[in-house]
Amino acid sequence: CFVLVVKKWCVWERVCFSTQANVECIAPLFQTVQETPQPIPAKIRGAVPKWIQGSLLRNGPGRFEFGNDKYNHWFDGMALMHNFHIENGSVTYMSKFLESDAYIKNKTENRIVCSEFGTLAAPDPCMSVYDRMKSRFDFKKVSTDNCSVNYVIYKGDYYVSTETNFIRKVDPASLKTLDKVDWSKFIAVNGATAHPHYDPDGTVYNMGNSYGKEGTRYNIIRVPPQKSSSGETLEGAQVICSINPEEKMKPAYYHSFGMSENYVVFVEQPLRLNIMKLLINQIRGKSFAGIMSWEPKLNTVFHVINKHTGKVNCFPLISIHNGLLYNCRIHGLQDKKKGFAIFNILIRPLSQGHCQFRYVENVSVVIHCFFCPLTKHKICKLSKKSDFNTKTRLQILIKRALSMSVLAVWDSPPDWLRHSGAIGSHGCQSANQKREGAGPGWGSVSEWTHGAVTRLGLPHSKLLAVGALDWKEGPGALKRDSRRGGFRLLCKTNCIEQKHPVNFHTKAFSTFHQINAFEDQGCIVLDLCCQDNGEAVGLFELQNLRKSGEALNEVYKSVAKAYPRRFVIPLDTSAKGDLTQPLNYSTATAEKKADGKVWCTHENLHDHTLDSCGIEFPQINYAKYNTKKYQFFYGCGFQHLVGDSLIKVDVETKKAKVWKEDGFYPSEPIFVPSPDSVEEDDGVLLSAVLTPHQDKSTFLLILNAKDFTEIARAEVPLQIPYGFHGIFVPQTN
């Protein structure tokens, strides 16, 4: 195979990686190192852009033994936090071990006291046989707070996280270890992932399992964006949805999940956790790692959960935001002759002559998809009374509507909505005044309507001029009607709520990391890195990672490559039979079977460039393109057991750019947008590039994200172990 090795520069073209006969020994990347608690300056090659102000924080294992006790698995090592601080063109580096309870106990006794994923701690020699056995089943005590996987943000605070019920708050500047927080004190879960998702307002979504008398449940978690007091941590967290596994005693392992604007997508993969085996292993003195099994005869299942309602594969009809509400009555009546379902929402004052309404910032009323099997059209009337003689009515026509997303929202409410006094009468008058507010791409819209009514994911929508109930299609623009102050919305998809949740199935694959998910034309587009074999976790034992020569080659050959794939999940599954290619720009398909299941096939998001290396640790321009249609993602190529190249993939053309340098192993690339960026890839990538060679320096690499040219590198004369994940923390004044 023709080899094109790219150093420091790269262009869009088909790059063919070499088929390596041997992989070099990387044992030094999995050895214990000393922390560097005081910042040391890095040697700069090139010029670090002055606009980059902040810190690249990294997390991963850094200590692999205490006394004569040694850890067995890469995931077991004690968390070592790293900070590459960038300021005014200079870079400093520091690192500190997370002072977790596990780390302190192990260090104090100079032995492994706390069990980890692949290593079971030896029992306390002072305990009786009975007490030793009893202690093995106290799962809260054996659960570790060695949070070595990632950094996460809840309510503006930074935490390090693993996948147990403990997270640790840290100071991102000094890397000082702060509070220990237990998920189970706030909600009924036994842990959460280290890969939450963030809404623009700071609301956080995550997933965690719970184990009880009825078996295992997968739980969707929502954490509010703000604190009500300075000492808060996870107060206000909620489980918004719980899902039963296909097998209660063999739930799926998951490392992350997908999220679009309105839905959470959970991938139930055939990498299973055997709960019965867990109990047996506790008796036999075996580690947690032994309960994982790859069962390729099972399908992979996609579960779609509405973020607003918490329902699985069920979709709300309409949601009213920023409403002027005091008391609300909802009733529906069906006009069978015209095929309409009419839902009247009457918002009344406290009593005749009173105008007491209140402004509600969040969702005030949600009508959950009234089930009308005989109708294909929905007409909603919103009637709002401000006093006994004044009434404003908004009409919304929804034809075969499915779900919803924001139609129009205020960046800030108008002045007359900010005050509670006389807001009812003034609000109704404003609805009919000739004041126009521009909706984002929707034409003109009355100021009251703009922000008063939203949709939660309506695909294929057209906006029609307001008229009588007997509507007709018109221009695809929104026009204010001074008589009614409302609008109509035409949607050509199905709105009938699923009586029974639809399961979306595909052939067995394993996944650790999602790339992105977004909604388009009544579908959820889910992109993720997939392996056709789920046995990789067991291969990352330290004895394997430290091998050399032919023994190391054999380990490398046995690890399945991860490839980027796209699935298209149609939200409207009412049609029978073939749903081939729900989106014309994707070859991904969906087919409804006789048993009601929908079978999905994927589209590859790469060409032959990545056949020999695959890609993992995917990252996007998260701040601007998470949950949105996007074009680029970045990750590490794996022609070794760890990443040995950086890759940029264009999901539209499937072409790749590559950065690679022999003898160096880059970490997960973090995208940092440039100031006032316009295009998706305007910015830089930051990656900690490591080496097992004593005569070479570790360095922070700064790549131009657009053309993949090297801008600068900041070298530090230290050995740094290969880690997992990280984030960029912008510097604040």
C-alpha cells in the first residue's frame, strides 16, 4: 500500500496508512510518574496565538502501584490531572494526583486498599473471615472515587468523573481536590457516565444505572443549570426517564449516549454486565472486569427519549413557553366530518374583572400528543382572556405533526412582559398592535406570538397566513393578522403518539463515544464510532500494554478498529414497510418489520483512508454545533493500541486530513473556536502529544483546525502517561 506520511502539514486527499509489520513498545506511557505541582514553563516552537487564553485540562491514570501491590488494568491507575495553561503566547504545565479517598488510603497504607475496575483489593488482614465476606457486598464502600476519566461541569463547577456514584469537585486553575459528591444522595442511581451533554442554558443531561429489587434500570438524568445557594452541588437533579433492559440481570454497558435538540438517544449494545456473575465474583474474590461479556448474537437497540416529557418514543404536540398564565383549562373535541381535532386552551383570570397573570420563563403548559387515531390534522386554539370583555385567540394548524423544536423565542422578553402588574390586558392589546418582531428565518411575527408559542421538533413545517378554520396552503412565510394576532403552522408528518414505544434495531456493534446527533426532516441523525467486536476492554490490561515485539503485535491485531458510522432514526414510524433512505443525503436506511421493530442500517462516514487505523476520541465544535447539522469532526487514528495520529473527517465528502509524527502519540484533540469565528472549523485543535522515548519531549500541539497545519508546539521535558479525556477552560477576567 502506498504510504503518505504527513508531518506538520496536510491537504484534503486520500491518505493511505501503511500496514505496519511491527508496533513499537510503548510501555513507558503506562508507568507511574511523579506529579508536577508547580507550573513549569514550556519551550515554544512556532508562535502561540495570543487569542488563546485558558487551560487544556487532561485526566487519566498516573500511578499503577502502591508498595508491592500492582494494578492489573489501565483503567485502575490513580487519577493524575494535567493543566497546560496558555496565556499571552506562553504555556506552562503542571499536574497533580487527585486526592481521592482511594488515593489517600492506598498511599497511607502503602498498599492497594480500594478495589478498582480490574483489581480487587486484598482484604484487611485484621478483619474476621465473616467481616471480610460482608465487606465485599457493601457496594457503596467498594465503589471508588478514583475519578480518572474526564472533567464535567455541573452548575458552573468543575468535577472529575469516572462511572461510579462518586464525582470530585476540583479547582481547574490549581487542580486542588475539593468536595466528594455522591450521586445516590440526590437521585436513585448507582453512578453516572463521564460524558454528559449540555444544553445552551447550562442544563446537563446524563445517564446512570440503578440496581434494585426489580432489577436494573437505565436512567436519564437532568441537572438544572444554576444554583439556588453557593454550597449546592447536584441539588435539583431528576431522573426524567427509566428504561428496562432487555435482560434485567444482564444490562448493557455504556460509556456515553447521544443527544439532539429534543431527544436523548441511548444505545443498548450487546456488551453486557452479568449481575449474577458480579455477585459470584464478590464471593470468589474477582474484579468487576470479569463480569463484562460480548454477546454478538444480540442486536444493538436504539432507545429514543423525549427530553421534555421523559417518554420513550412519544412526542408532545405543542408546548407553550413564556405564556401569560394564571389558570389553564384544556379540553379537546373532534370534528370527524372535517377530520380535525380541536384543542381549546382557555387561560382565565382569577375572577371577572381581575387581570392577574404571571410570566413563566420555562415551559408553562405542555399538551402531550392527544391520541386521535381517526384524524390526520390537528388544530389548536389558544384563547387568552385578560379581562371579562377582552379575548385574544391564537390558532395553530398542525397537519400530521410529529414532535417539536423551537419555532421562535425571545432573546429577552419585551418590557411589557417583564412586569406582573396589568400584564394580562397589556399583553392582549400588544398581540394585536402593529409591532413586529423578526423571528429567526421565519418572516415577520407579532411580538406577543414571538416567544409565546414554541414547537419541540416539528419537521417539514410551513407557516401559513392566519385565516378561518378552513385553511388552505399559502406562501411559506409567517404573516401577522391584526384581527387575531396569531399564526398557523402546517406540518407534513405524523403526530399520533406511539401507544407502544418503537424499538430501533441494528446488527451488533460496540461503541464508546458518540460524535454528534441532530434532527432533520423528521429524523434523528446519530453519528458515532463503532466497533464490530466489543472485546477491546479486556485487552487493555497493563501486562498487554507493556509488551513488546511479536507479543505486542498480537495484542494490537486482536483489537477491533472503531469506524465512524451514521444511523438515521425516523421519528414517524406509522408507515408500513420500507423506509429506505429517510434522508436523501444519507445512504442509511430504516425498515419497519412485521413485529413493529424498525431495522436500521448505517452509512460509513469515511472512505478507505481509515481502513487500517480507524478513529476514536471524536470531538466537534461542540459550543456551536452540538445537536446541530455539522460537517467536521476530529479524533485520533489508531495504528497502535493508543492514538498515533490526529485526523479531521469531513462527513459530507468523507475525506480526511491527517497529522502524524513517528514516535509520538497524540491525545484526544480539543477544538477551541477562534474569536468571532464564522465557519465551523474556524479555530485550533489542542492535543497533548506524548512519547515513550527518553530523548524526546512531550509537547502541547496547536493545529490549525481548518487546514491541519501546525501553528506551534510547547515542549516540556517530562514523561506523561497516556490518558483519557479533557476539556478547554477559557480564562475569565
